[in-house]
Amino acid sequence: MIIATATFPISADVQANGDAIRALMDEAAAANLRLIHFGEGALSGYAKSEIRSWDDVDWTAVDAQIAGVAAHAARLGIWVVVGCAHPLEPPLLPKNSLFIISDQGKVAARYDKRFLSHSEVTDWYTPGTDPVTFEIDGVRFGCALCIEVVFPKLFAEYERLDVDCLLFSTYACNSQFEVMARAHAMTNCYWASTAVSAQNEGDLPGMIIGPDGFEIARCPSNHSALASAEIDKMAPRYEVAWQRARPGRRRPTSLEIHPHRLS
């Protein structure tokens, strides 16, 4: 399976965001890609940046753009994972979400960010509660958002859920996030895709990482663009990381396997 991470300059104009997303979807479909992955808040805009107050958000327009992206996914026959705020009934704050849209044009699932910063949980978002996984053509995906990258237990949880590729979306411009994303991919021996906004990718590129922690593909800086890579579980390059290290790390410790070697 070939997937893509996509980047473009996110704005406060949800129509413009939707148009940019659909244009990149066209590129992905023309290249016979199976899934395209977008950054945090890619459709709605991100709180504290494009969104200065929830009172300014036209949720009807947001819903219309989600529907437009879903309809386009059905026309093209590709899967889309896109960041977008999701409203709740007041006084509850919205969720910071990733919408998983199938190649049939259906919202197959929605991941709600679970780990929030102090300012997010105080002023901006309601936290989610559960991990989300979904499967395409035998490849299992999981989702994470922004500051969640600093919580190793979340990424280990997805390994236990048999995820093959972790889709990590963020708006933040933080070079340490790249280090941590690579480390999580290598430690858990799965592929990872990082999707960011073009205006913030100087210190964190949109990229796809192999289960050995090394970069496979990268989006050009400060562009509306995508980068693609194949998830091939039998690739010789990943024999150690995928076929040996991943199952090996699930076994008990050596001392549990070989108690007679205890001194």
C-alpha cells in the first residue's frame, strides 16, 4: 500500500482549506495512492492560531466542507485522514479531532485528541477517551495528535493494538517532535506519518518514517505538496525492524524465558 502525507498553508477560511485538501487529494489519486493524511486542524483551522474564538467559527460551513471532502473521496476512491475541530453542545468545548473518511465517502471513524495541554483543556478543547484504529487492505492504522507525541505509553498502546502505521498530525512547529516521532516508530517497529501545516514545517517536516526510525519521504518546505511511501511488510529493508524486532520485543524478558540462567 502507498500512502501520502500532505501539507498546505492552513487558513481561517474553511472553503479555502477544503479546496486545498481536494486539490491534494486529486494529486494522490492520480498517483494511485491509497490514503492521504493531513495535519491538525487542516480543515477547520487550529485553535489559538486561525481560530481566535469558537464564537467566530461557522460550524455549518465546516460541516459542508467535511461533506465535500467525503464526497470527493468517494469520487476518487481514496481514504482521507484530516484534522478538524468537532463541536459539542455548549457549554462543552469542541473536540480536537481527526476524521477518518473511507474510499466510499463515509466518515468511518473519528479520533479525538486525548492528551491536552493546560491551555487546551482549560480554554479550548474537550479531551477524547479512546484510541482509534482502522484497517485498509490488511494494513492497520492508528491516530495521534500534537502534544500526544510526548506520551510514550500512547504509542506503545497502538503497538499492542497491532497497528502497522501511526498517523501523527500536528500544528506545532517543534523540532523535538520529529525526534520523538522517529523514536516511537523505531521503538514500536511500525511506520509513522507526520502531517503538518506548511507555515509551521520549518522545524518539523511532513514526512513518512519507516519502522527502523529512518525517513522514507519528506514534503518540500513551505509548499502545498505531498510525499508518499509504500508500506511493505515484506521489504528486505525492514526484515530486522518488522519481521524480527517487532515480534521479538513482544516476548517476555530473557530471564523469564531462561530462568536457569539466573545467577
